[in-house]
Amino acid sequence: MIDLDRIRSEALADIAAADLEGLETTRVALLGKKGAITALMRSLGDMGPEERRNAGLALNALKDVISTALDQRKARLDAERLDQRLARERVDVTQPARPDRVGRIHPISQTIDEVVAIFGQMGFAVAEGPDIEDDFHNFTALNFPPGHPARLMHDTFFLPEKSDGSRFLLRTHTSPVQVRTMRKQAPPIRVIIPGRTYRCDSDMTHTPMFHQVEGLVIDKTTTMGHLKGCLIEFVKTYFEVDEVPVRFRPSFFPFTEPSAEVDIGCSRAGGELKIGAGADWLEILGCGMVHPNVLRNCGIDPDEYQGFAFGMGIERIAMLKYGIPDLRTFFESDLRWLHHYGFVPLDVPTLSGGLAR
């Protein structure tokens, strides 16, 4: 006669002492294809009808008890393992994030934040606009009449022609935001405009997509002297050099008159570029007084209002400040490059706390 009580007590003792790995071994030994309980179930065929019925009921009851014990033990062990893991991996969410664990700020993002911080202290607000523009906002309103040769300098990405012959385009500069701002906001205006721009060009110093930041001031009293003072202060603050020679050279832009390009002093001694007093000059941006035609196109009376505008490439000034040799590396998504040139997060640039830390 099979001693089912002994099998039951031994099985329950083994289950109670097993860990998660041992529990599976115990299950297979008892209920697997070659397990002890399975072997007893197969032996029922050799018994008489009455004996088989009684033994079958007893074996099924034993199998149910063992299955329930296995499930309960597994649930208990799973809960204990989860508790141990939660205790081991517990994180205090009130603690500040570890900067070394949250990546790096891209130099473009850092430079935009620096520029916005500097001009924000001068009273500039940030303005934005769409990347896809029409011809009026990108060219015509900015004093680029149809057929103007300056249009050819922009290497424009045009979208497919519409049924009326007009075409949208990817903006070639952030100046259309100046137009949109002047058309919806009455003077006085003082805005800084960072954003992406697009031109069909690619080499060490040009990419099809790049970033610009422009500034616009419109009121009744602003002069070229204000423009010069604003940009000289920006150059000193951004490059964090107390004395940076700055010169304004006459130039031409369709949307400003007079127009100028701004150079800063530098030294290239020993093959190393150093911003500050030196024997060489380096061009960094263009600027000028807003052309009366632009004001008129934007619904502003040029006999009553005047102002200045300027624009510079974000990548260009970032390369100069941080010694980045190739423009294309900004967009290659190389984590090694980002770790080297990137910035620790959470250090927001401020004039009081420092721009680049």
C-alpha cells in the first residue's frame, strides 16, 4: 500500500525549504513527466475498478495540495526577491540629479542659452517663427525684389511649385521672424531671434542646416551708436575677455542701410587662434540700420521710426569660443565628441554665475 501521507509531508517539507531555482527542481521531481506523482498516476491502470477509484481520488487530492503549495511558495519567493531588489535599488527622488548620469548639453544649445542670457540682460525678448517660409517674408519684405542678385547668394531650398506658380522654401536666415514681429507688434520692439536656417552648401565651414541668431531694435531714437555699443558689450561678455578690439567695416545687405561687418581682434601666433588684442582680425557678424523699405513693407513709418538689426552664426561663434575645428562635427551624433565638447547639465548660463562652466 502506498503511503501517501509520507509522500505529502516530504513533498511539503521540500517545497518549504526550496528557493526559486530549487522550487522548479522540486516541481519537476514531483509533477513532471517522470515525477513521483505522475508515476503513481500511471500505476492506476494496474488496479481493480474500486481500488483505482479510491486511489485516483487520493492521488488527485495530493496533486492539488502539492500544486497549491508550489504556487504559494513561488509567490512568496517572488515577493521577497522584489522587496530585496527595491531595497537594493532604492532611489531618493528628492536628491538632485547627478550631472555625470544625465548626459551633456550640446554646444549649440549651450551657445544659444549664453547668447539669450546676454541679450536678455539688455532687455531683449526671444521671438520665434516657422522654418518653412514664403517668398514675401524670406525675401521681398526684406528688400530683395524679384531678380535681385542677392537672392542667388542664399542657395535656397525650394519646395515644389504650387498651382499658382508660387513656392514655399526653407528659410535661408532668421530674418523672416523680424518681418513677422514688426507686422504684428507695434514699436518699440527689442527681440533676439535664435533658430535653424537652411542653405544648399556643405563643407568644413558650411552645412545644409545651421543656426543663426539675429537681433532687432525698432523705436524712435535708436542710432548706429546704440548698435555699436550693444555689439561691443556682447562680444566682451560672450568671449569673456575684458578687452577685445572691435571694428565695424562698411558692407552691403539689402535689408540694412548703412550696413557693416563686425571684426574682432585676434592673434594667430604659433598657429593658435586667440581672441583679444593681436595683429589679426576675424569677422563674426553682420549688422546695420534697418532699411526704410523694410520698415515700410512691415507697416511701420520710416519717417517716425528707425532701428538696427544684426545677425551671426551660432556654430561659428561656438567654434571660435570653444576651439571646435570642423562645423560638420556638430551634427554627426558622436557621443565621444559630445562628451569632450559638451557641457554639464543643470548649469544654466547666467551673467552673474558665469556663461560657460
